[in-house]
Amino acid sequence: MNTLIRRTGCTALLALLLAGCAAAPPLRLYTLGDPPVSEHTQPLPREAAVIEVDRLILPNDVDSEDILLRDGDVLKRSPTGRWASPLSVLATDLVTARLARRAPQALVTDQWPVQSPDYQIVIHVARLDVTGNGLALMDVNWQILAGDPEKRPIRGRAQIRLAGPTATDADVVRLETTLFERLADAIVIPGAQSLGYSNPTTHPEGTHSWISDLPRSLHSSRAQRQESASLPPKL
């Protein structure tokens, strides 16, 4: 009798576990968009400048494989989706690819370069939040260090504010992808003309940047673009 009860209980428990597994939605893995790939890739000259992008520094509470939404002082983890890699790795890949697209005559890489880089880009994201009510926020600063110690560092910072739906994991991924794209577009690459540099696309809505210690010509052009941009509303 006891054996029959135990068997019945095990059968019922197994049925509940199987039902739970069947009801659970599939877990999806996400990346930060598709890396831009040039259709007309040209071999780099031997004397091409090397620009090394350090792994982005993100706040510890969001640098994980969890897709998170902030609700006040609570971070809610998605039960249906995760990042395919830690967020800082995906963000570094996206920013590097976007910078490389703008400087086709330079080697822009987030890997350890064979030779000492001509420039090293260090990016520190001080704040990164996506809220359940559809706001995406990023406070970020960066420093571009020249291989020549006689050259002054180039420093910049930006505040990026976006709004959009956050009802699904895909919505959150789109918002965070756009945040990091805006970040990459705000960075001015040194030696612009010699690298085949294309000016970054300006995004007046939701973005306001401060740039310091830039070469005079680049500083002037950035200042002119910022004057025409409207400041985002205070949140």
C-alpha cells in the first residue's frame, strides 16, 4: 500500500513538473542589433592608424546577461529573455563596429592589437537605465588617449535620453541598442580627415553632449552642432 502511494505521488509530481516545463515560454538570447558590415571592404594600408576600444565599463548592477527594467529602486529581470553575452561585451562590439564604419582607413578594434595603438578609447557609462514606463537613460564619459605622450587626452561626455515601448524584451533591446548607437555617434575620432572619417550623425532629440580638450577645429564644429540641438526635458 505504501509503495502504491509513493508511486502515485511520484507520478503526480512528475506530471506537475512536465506541465510546468511545457507551460514555460522559450528563453530567447539577444544581441545589441546587427553589427554593421561594409559591402566594399578595402585592405588597410600597412601604415593604417590603430584605434583600440577598451571594453566598456558599465554599472555593476546592469553588467550581466539579464535583461533588466528599473522600477524605482528595484531591477526586474526578464523571465523570457537574456543577453547572449554580458552586456559590456555586446556594447563594446557594437560601439567598435560603428566607429570602424566611420573610419574605414583605420584599424578600429576591441581586441589586443599587435602593435601599440595610435589611440586608445576608454568609455565609462556612469548610468544606464531602462524603466518600465518607457524611458531609457545613459550618462557616459570617455577619454581618447594618444600613443604619443606629448598629445593631450581628448575627453567627452554625453547624456542620452530616449523614450519608447518596453512591453517586450525586443522593445527593451531596441532601446538599449539605440542608446549605444548614439554613444558611438557622439565620439569624435582623432585625425578625422586622414582616416577617411565621416562626421557622426547628430541626434538633436534626446541627446546632449559636452566635449572638452578637443582640437580647435573639431571643437568648433561640435559646438555649432550642439547649438542647433534642443536640450531634452528634465526627467
